Amino acid sequence: MPYPEESQGFMIDGPEPWADFQKRWFKLKPFEEHDVDVKVEACGICGSDVHTIGGGWGPKNWPLCCGHEIVGTAIRVGAKVTNVKQGQRVGVGAQVYSCGECKQCENDNETYCPHVLIDTYGSKWPNTGVISQGGYSSHVRAHEHWVFAIPEKLATNVAAPMLCAGITAFSPLVRNGAGPGKKVGIVGMGGIGHLGIAFAKALGAETWAISRTRAKEADARKLGADGFIATSEEGWDSEHRFSFDLIVNCANSSQNFDLARYLSIMDVHGRWVSVGLPEEEGQVIKAQNLIANGVLIGASHLGSRKEMIQMLNLAAEKGVGTWIETIDINEANLKQAMTRMTKGDVRYRFTLTGFDKAFA
């Protein structure tokens, strides 16, 4: 049965065989008065999608239609929707619902809701048994709180990856004071990291890219980096000790990662915030490595509605854009893109296009 009861998408039945996408129909949750239906026009491919379908993040509610960097047109709005108008170009990120009533939700921390937190794909909707499905599809359904107007100046294909990669970098920057007079480092120049560099600079911070080698230095400079550190070089940390106010760690791997040396370049009570989620175990953290500068270690999960709107408006105002490669959505292209993602073979994000062709 087609839309509005169902959506059609490219689904994975499990991590074996890997990246074997099948186009099929799946059930949407019952439409409610605060819901918005979005006809998908573009969707970024996130590292989360690769970790999920490869099984690196553990068991999931299979089968799954991934994709949580979605831009499209709002074609249906519930009777009590106030944030979105029918026909508006909108985006949907990695979360589509929270309880909306707890302390966390009422204080712009809805991505940390401890009661009901529904991811765009892979979560079970309360009282329905329906599994949420993502944007490798013809339509998605979300609560209006998690649907965002896309500023006119942002191109659809460029805006899509900001709905997850962008907000994942932006939220810890603004929550930890990135701005004029602050020295900010971004570890890892991938899909999240390249946007972290661009947004840190747009916020007015002195911005440094931190990578293993200098292979991406030219790109970092184009994105606005004021400086570049290659951690494979001898003594890379010496001249930067006690100098960084904030470092956002976007690295997708913790292998051969000498955390103590990274922490040594933080200023007193500087903040190290991780947003990358490697599959392997992380580093051992010893109090001895923290006490010299009293460094504070934490993490960040997505960002609030308020931060999402702030980020999109800043991107439009300052001309911040995702570096993308566009590909038409189909079984073969999805498998190829996932394979390339595992090799880091993209600068720096894929955006899926051609939805009208795929779901005619």
C-alpha cells in the first residue's frame, strides 16, 4: 500500500550480506496532529549509516532504511502544527521525537531526553510497534519539533549533511564558548570535522585543524583554518601546550591515539569534547593525564532545535557549506558509496539525489 500509509525506500536486512540494499515498501506510524510528512529530495550519507549496516554498533531493529540528513518538501502537516507550512522546504535530522515534557526537553536538551527518544531510523514508536525508518526513501514522518525550515540561501544538496554532521559539530562549539578570543581545535577532517572547522571559524574562534598527516592541510585552509597540526610529526604537541580552550574530537577511530599528548595541549580547565563514535574501544583515561591542566573531558549528542536553527541561519549568513559529492540513489550507488565511506574515499560527504527517478 503506497503513501500515506507506507513509504518506499532502500532497506538493509542485516549486516550480512553487507550493503545489499533492497527497494521495498515499509509502514509509517499513524499520522498525528503534530506530525509533518516530508517528500524526500536529498539525503546525506552519514558515518552512522555505515556503522549501523555493517553491524559495528551492535544489533538493530532490522530491516532498516537508513538516512538522517534529509531535505525535502513538507507535503502534509497535522492540524496542530505551527512550526511548518505545507509546501515549505524543510530538513529532518537524526531524531524525530522526544517526550517534550521532562526537564531536559524543556531546557533545550531534548536530544538527551531520558524518557522517549526516537531516532529517525531504527527506533520503535511507542504504542504502535512501528520501527522508524529514514531518508533513503520517498517520504519520512516526524513530529514538527524535529522539522526545520531551510534558509533560502542554502542549496538543498549542501544543506542536507548539516542536519546531522553539521549540528553534531556546531552544538559542542556553541555550548563551550567557541568565539572571538578562543583557540579551538578540530580533530579529524571527515564529514563532521570539516564542518567543525567551518563553523568554528564562522563563530569567530581561532581555528586549528588537527590531523595525522598534512594530506588535508590545503582543504583545511580553504575551510578557514588558521593553523594545522599533523600529529605524525615529531614534537607536534610541544609548541601548543596549555593553549587550546576547546577541542572537538571528530575522529572516527581511536587506533594509535595518544590521548595524553592531545590533552597536554589544553589550557587550564580546557574542554575536550568527543562527537566521533569509533567502533573499537577507546583510550584509557588516567587521572595523572588530567591533573596537569585540569582538563575536562566530555561528549555531545546532536543539538537542540534552537541550535539547529541558529546553525542553519549562520551557515546562510556566512556562506558555510558542506563539501559534497552527489550521487543518484539506487541499489548499486548506495553499495558503492558505503564501500567508499569505509575507505574514507569522499571529500567530505555524499548527498543522495535523484529521488523522483527512484520513487516515480
